[in-house]
Amino acid sequence: AFVVASFLSISNAEDMAASVKYVLRPLSFFYLMFVVFPLNTIRTPKELLRVFYIFYGIGVLTALNGLWGFLTYPSVSILQKRAIPAEIFGLFPYGTSHNLIAEVLVSVIPIGLLLVWLNHKEWNRKLLFLGTVFMFGVNLLTFSRTGWIAALLEVVIFGYVMYRHKIKNMAMGLLIVGAVFAPVMVYMLVFSSQSFVQSSDENRLLLNEIAYDTWRDFPVLGAGPGRFREFVGKNTV
């Protein structure tokens, strides 16, 4: 339905060929790769578990890359450091934005929590849990606001679903975890108060205004797939 709606929206596009290309790649391509392909390839719980472990490994490697990016981040002050993709042999396989590290980690953190829950060997559970905490910590160091919100929601939902009957018994452990992450929370508050972060907030508000104005002009079918940057470019700011 989403792809069909996108094709209908092409009727409002100035450059129809560019919009057709956008519907085919990334929209339709993503659907084929991340819905059709997995549903027709992963057929047993054992195969799904194997895929989860592969994802987990990718998450740990991504967290290591982000941590190295944090340690080597070129900044005047420690208060301007954040976990970003690090260079690997002259290449940036994760891109260059801190948000790209956060996107991978918030996708893998729930898988890590699930693997901890499913594994019955105590030593393996501890290692998996340690790796998941590591990914969570590096995600916090990206200072991606969306990454923070997503990861916190994941942990809260998982904790409620799996351990809601043991909350009272886990109170001390939760307090210790809170104390460990408190300095990072304080750092986030200081980080968010800096001018370049506040200007980012203002920029997001402006982008929402542009999206709203575009929707008012094309309320039914939309302005055409892949045209948002075009509308942003026309804005005087």
C-alpha cells in the first residue's frame, strides 16, 4: 500500500523520472531486501537465532567503531566529544554521522537483550549482557537524541515485559545502573545546552514547518517521492 501510494504521488512531481527512481530505490528495494527476502529465507527458529547472532556481532563491531570515533574525535573541549563513525583504511563504511552509529545500535540492543533471555548458559549470558550494555553505552555517547529515546524505550519495554514480577527485588540493581549512567546523563544536559546543538533543534523545527507547508499544498497524494530536499533548498533560510 505504501509503495502504491508513492507511485500515485509521482503525478505531482516535476521531475517524474527522479521520483520513479526514488520509489524503486530506496523504497521498493528496502521492502524487497528487509521484508520479502528475510520472510522467504529464514524458515526455522534455528536460522532466525543464527541471524540474530550475526546482527549481535555487527552491533558489537559498530560499538567498537563508535568508541574509537569518540576517543579520536577532533574537538577543542571534552564537552564537544561524541561517538562518531571512525575511519577504517581510509573508508567510512558507516558514513560520517553519529546518527548512523545510533541507528545500528538501537536496532541491535533489543536483539542482545533477547539473546541474553534465551541463553541458558550462565557464562554466555554474562558475556551477551556485557556486550549489550557496551552497545547501550556507546549509543549514549553518540548523543543522538533519537538514539537515546529509542534505546531507553527498548530497555523499559523489555524490562517490563520480562521482569515486571521481579521489579521490587531488582530495585537495588536498578539504582546501581542509574548511578553508573548518571554522569553520562549530566554530560548530555551540558552537551545539549551548547549553541551548535540548540541550532540543530531550531533547524529541526524549520524542517517540520517546511514539511507541514508542503503537506498543505499537496494534502491528498503528496508532492512527489524524493522531493523533500528540493523544497528545503527553496527555503530562504
